[in-house]
Amino acid sequence: MAVRSSGAKSSAGNKRSVKKAVSLAETKAVAAAKVDARADKNSLKLDVNVFKEKIVHHLRCTIGTSEKKASKLAWWQALVATANELIFDRLTQTQYTHATKDTRAVHYLSAEFLMGRLTVNNLVSLEVYNTAKSALQELGIDINELCEEETDMALGNGGLGRLAACFMDSLATLAYPSVGYGIHYENGLFRQEIREGRQIERPDSWREYGCPWEVCRPESVQEVPIGGFVETQTAPDGSIRKVWHPEHMIKGVPWDIPVVGFRGASVTILRLWESRPTESFNWDVFNAGGYVDAQNEKAAVETISKVLYPNDSTEAGKMLRLTQQYFFSSCSLRDILRRYNRTHFHDYGEFAKKIAIQLNDTHPVIAIPELMRLLVDEEGISWDAAWEIVTEVFSYTNHTLLPEALEKWPVYIFEKLLPRHLEIIYEINYRFLNEVVEAKWSGDDEKKRKLSIIEEGPCKMVRMANLAVIASRKINGVAEIHSKLVRENLFPEFSTLWPDRFCNVTNGVTPRRWMLACNPGLAELYNEIAGKDWPLHLDSCAALRPYADDPQIQKRFMDIKFKNKVALAAEIKKLCGVEVDPHAMFDVQIKRLHEYKRQHLNLLYILHLYRKLLADPAMRIVPQVFIFGAKAAPAYTLAKNIIYAINVIGDKINNDYRIRNQLKVVFMPNYRVSLAEKIIPAADISEQISTAGYEASGTSNMKFSMNGALTLGTMDGANIEIVAEAGVENNFIFGMSVKDVQELKAKGYNPWDFYNSNQDLRAVVDWLDSDFFTEDRQALASIKHSLLEGGDPYMVLADFASYCAAHKRAEEMYADKARWAHAAIMNSASMGKFSSDRSIEDYVHNIWKLKNYEIKDEI
Ligand code: 26V
């Protein structure tokens, strides 16, 4: 021991003296190397020839092929490798700055990150897009074709996951110390195929041939216990200790995806955990001759991160879903603790000063009892001290009021998977009910029943949202109206208890992806009018507003739109085989298929128009193309029937010569981020038609407006704030307000009243129950059935008349080109508020309390 120790010392001593001796030469060499590296970087950024050489170098030396035989995929991989040279350098600089300054950071825990494609965005953010384009052009390659090689990273269902991706972009751009934590799903959201009008789900294997953006980090692997039982040990002094004997250990392997801030401001990491069996775990079974059993167990562990669950409320897979949530939450917390302890050596006095954790919906809420467990059971901290830390660190964002989406887990699943966590949840609940609720509403058992984390009943359940509220410092909704409903309808008692905990952060979207990268024509116009910094200061786009009536600017703006429509028409032809006229009004509804989003209301209007055209063959209307994109959860039968209805009705209309191409209906298959990037810049009308009170915010509504579409929508979610900025006169608002909906519900809504009193409505609803569109009338009749016998839960019929009137106003305005251009410009130029940079600044100032740091080229 002594020998080893002194040896170690002397070798360290030697190193120091050697270092001193060469320090001057070394310093010079390092400085020279740094200059070289910077020159190299700059030339890579600016010099087309250097970029070209790099791509060819990577094609040969990284990918192992040559210019002559390389596939498009290989060229794309070489392009990514070239970009990665710049990205990793910036990443190292960022991490160096944050480590040396021991910065406070936010950790964004989300089961979903819908990143889409990264190539164009990263090149644009690094300011090398044009260099890369020219370099590739000289090599005889079209950059657009290469970018089409990239499979979307579809690790999310919809709005919530895409919001997380926009937030990562803004965190990196604003250079706030941050990490995104999630799950490295082997299969993202299913790929949708349409066969004979019906949705078919196919697996999405986004990294079948590897993803060149991600880096595996074996040095940061974590191990997570699961299952088993808890033993209560009593020490000689009478104190009690809980010891968990887990049944299995799961290995969490981190994959890092760098997120590049605009102009390389900083590079933030998205760390996604993949589940693997631990080295040790299958040996016992294996040695006992159970080779096959061991393989089965291995497969079971690997299943944890295999697939993203689509949003359907089926019972199947509940166990696995909770395991996923626990797995990634625990890996992330252990990673956070490991990094903290590198400089704080298990002294938790500073923990809450350095760490903020945002829970993106209830999916990662299991992190609350897990942090309690890590601090109390594994780090030996008292319950009270641990609770103080936990309640300082966590905040929770609510993204939906839909009761079926509010997560509850059966207690028996907890007993099986997470027995110690269940004990901790019981303890949190006991203290909350007996200290907090009792103090406020003494003896009121009804209040206790309602606020309890545990729902009593034949199957006891753990209410994750209640746990989140009880442990969080701040709870936010995602648009003004939604946050109000969270306070008043979802958590009224909690907000009486803790009024200061509740706040609003209106969602936003990144203008880098949703304007600059996807709409270069519009970006150029803003460069000229607002200066090149508009993607960082979206408010500055307001500089276009004074030109809203200028004929030249109107023409320029609408020419950009037209060009985008021509491109989309070509895509529609390619994907749907339908010819559409780019002069027609493009009316778009793209979002997950759900009854509350009311794609069937849109369909009823289409039927109404079609019927009028058939009744009067001489009638001339504004030519219109209705464009849909939507995935339905695989077990959601009615949603799938609505997709089928859109397709068969579209097919009939598109091929009906009598209506002279005045109406077209297309359903674009496999809606995803990269398709949205093509559709949104080409839209004239943005359909945002949810029943008021149900769409928490919406985010595509913002993307459409930024790109000059007019909203046809209800006073719901962020629509309210969008029209407040862009002018209600420049959009088409219709339907019941949240208050109207509440009142009608209270009065007793009867869809038959509307059906019986509106001839037009009745005709189109009945049309669904006929063999006019398809022999399989059952599928379409199921929609009618849900609207009548089913009680029309989302009040489609109640809003039909008002919806038709809004469409009429839109058609009239479209015929007046100057008026339309005015409205389109006013929308696009008024969206400053809806940059995700603003959302992040709101989180930073009201919740996270972070500082950002300039990232210099220091190492
Ligand atoms: C979840 C589920 C699960 C079970 C069955 C049905 C169902 C339906 C919807 C959901 C959605 C969960 C959360 C979500 O994605 N919310 C969306 O979050 C966006 C970002 O804040 C927001 O813009 C959307 O309005 C909101 O729907």
C-alpha cells in the first residue's frame, strides 16, 4: 500500500516538474494549435473549397467510400460528419464554460422529443448552409436531395414532444445551461401508410442504419433497480431503515444529441437513455443452463426503450409504460447527482441552488419519489431536508385537461415494480393530508378524498398530477386560457392552498426552424425589412406591418406564398396522385386526429360545399383545396374512421367532373415534422377548430400565422392570444367560447336540437349514413352515430352554422387580393410573442431563475 502510494506521488511529482520545464514551449504550441484550429473552423465556415475537401475527406475516411460509388445516404453522412466537426468543437467550449463556472442549470425531463430532421437546421444555425450548398453543387449534388435522405427523429406524439424540441433550440440559442433528458426509443411514432383509404401502422426504425448526429457515452452509463421487496431494519438505537431488495438491475446507456443554438451561441445536449441488460444479471440463469431464459430476460429489458407509446388510453402496456417513465427519470436523476457530486462531494446544501428540474407533463413525475429515495435511502439525508430540496427543485407543466389523458397508475403495479416508491408516495400523501389539508380544511374528509394522491375505489390508483402539484414549486399551463382552467377547473383546491405556485407560460415555436429554414423566400424578405437578426428578435418582424397595404410588398409577400404553394402542389401530386391548382385557396388542418380537434367538423363543411355545387352546377365558388394530415392512435377506432371518411369523400370529390375542379380534398399520408415544414409555408387558411376549452394551446397555429396563413378557429388555447396580436379582423373566429360551452353543458346539450333545426346540417350528417361515398357505410355511419346517439361530446353540431359562416367570410376575403394580402402580412409580422425564445425567457424569469453565459473559444 505504502509503496503504491509513494509511487503514485512521485509520478505525479515528476509530471508536474516535466510540465514546468516544457511549459513555455507547450504554451506556445497550444496557442499555435488553437490559432490553427480557429483558422480551420473559419475557413470551413467560409470557404467553399475547404468545405468541399472536408466532405470528400469524410466520404472517404469516415464513411469508407468514394465519390464515384457513394450513395446519396453516404454523401449525407459525409455532410453530417463535416458539420459535426464544428458542432463538437462548440459543444466542448460550452461544457468547459459551464463546468468552470459551476453554473445553475435546468434539466428538462420529457418522455418525448419530436426533433424531426436536423441537417438543414444545424447547417443554418452554424451559418454554413450556403457554403455547404455551393460545395455540394460543385460536386454535382443537390443539397435538398441529400437532406431528404434523413429520417425524421419522431420520438414524440405531437404537440408536447415538438414543444420540447423547440425549447431545446431556444435553450441552446439563448445559451442557458441546460440538458434535455428523454428515452432513446428504438422505434418512434409509427409510420402511417394509407391503404384503400385506411390507416395502417408500420414500425418507424429511424436509426436502422445508424444516426450520425448521436454519440454514445459509455462513461456515463447508469444502473437502475426495479421490482423486488422492501425490508424494514431497526437499528440498535431504535431508528428505522428501509432497505429495498430489487429483483433486477437495468442498464441505462446514454446517447447524446447535440442541439446547436442559432449562430452557434451554445450547444446543448439532449441525452436519451437506452435500456440494456446489466453485465451481471443473466449469468445465474445462464450458468444454470438457462441460455434461452437468459436471452428472454435480456429481450425483456431491451423492450423498455423499444417503442414510443402512441396516445391511446388502452389498458395494454400500462406496466411497461410506467417502467419506461421510471427508467428514464431515474437514469436522469442519477446523472444529475453524479455531475453535482463531481464538485460538491455529496454536500447537498447547494443542490437546489444549482439544479432546476422541469417535468414535461406527468410522464416524468415518478422522479419526485425517486429523488426522495435517492436522497433519504442512498445519501442518508433526513426526510425533512430531502423534502425541502425536492420541493425547491421540481416544477411541473400541464399540457392537457382531457380526463383520459391525466395519468393514474394502479397501486398493484406500483407494488410490483416500485415498492419503495409506493411507500414514499404514501408518506408524502400522509404528511400532506394531515398537515396541510387538515390545517386548511379541518375535518373535511371530502377535501382529503379529492386531494389525496391515492384514489380510493375497487382498484386503488396513484394520481400522478396530484403528486406533481404537491411537490412542485411552480405549476404552469401553456396558454393564458388553459392556465386559468388549470387553476379554476382542474386544481381549484390546490390553487386555493397555494395560489402563488400556479402560473402561465404561453407556448412558442422556434422561428429558426419554422420560418428561416422552412421558408427561405419569406426569410429573405424579413432580412431586408427587419435586418438579419429577426430570428433572434422575432418582435422586429413588426417592421413589416407598416407595409401591409403597400402593393409592391403585398405582391412580393404573395409571390413567396405562391411559390411555396407550387412546391406543395408538386408534393401532393407525388404523395397523393392528385392534381391541385396553386391558385386555389389552400385550407389546411394538420394535427393528431382526435374528436376534440374536430376534423369531422371540417369534413361536414366540405360535404356542405360539395352538396351546394352538385345542387347548382352553374355555381362558381372560390376554388379550394382542403389539405389534411393526421395520425390516429392505433386503438382509436372513431379517429381511424374519420381518416377513412376523409379519404373516400376526397376520392369521390376529386374525381367528380361536375364540380369543375373547384373543390379538392387531399389527405397527405404519414404526417410528421418534415412534412409540416413543406405544408405550413404554403397554407392560406389554418384550421384551429377545437371545442373551446379543450386545446391547451396549439403550436401549429403559431407556425401558420408566422408564415402568413389566416386562422379559421375557435377562441381556444393560444388562438386567443394569436388574434389579439394579429387582429381579429385579419382572422376568422367562430363558434362557442369556453363560457358558452360551459353554459350549454350545464343546460344540457342535445345535438338533435341542432340536427333537427338546420336543413343543411341534417343533409350532410345523413349523407354519412348512405352508400354514396363507399360501400362500407358502417365506417362513415359511425361518425353520424357519435354526433347523435353518441351525444356529440365535442359539440360539433352546435358550432356548424357558425363554422360555415366563417368559411364564407374567408372565401369572400380571398376574392379580394389586397385585403387578403394585408391580413396575411399582419399575421406574419405580429408573431413576435410566439417565439419559443420568449417562452424560455418566461420560464427562466418566473420558474428556473437561470443566468446565461457567453460561450467563448477558450480551449
Ligand atoms: C394524451 C392522451 C392520452 C390518452 C388518450 C387520449 C390523449 C389525448 C391527448 C393527449 C395529449 C397529451 C399532452 C399533449 O400533447 N398536449 C398538447 O401539448 C401541446 C404543447 O403544450 C399543446 O400545444 C396542445 O394544445 C396539447 O394538446
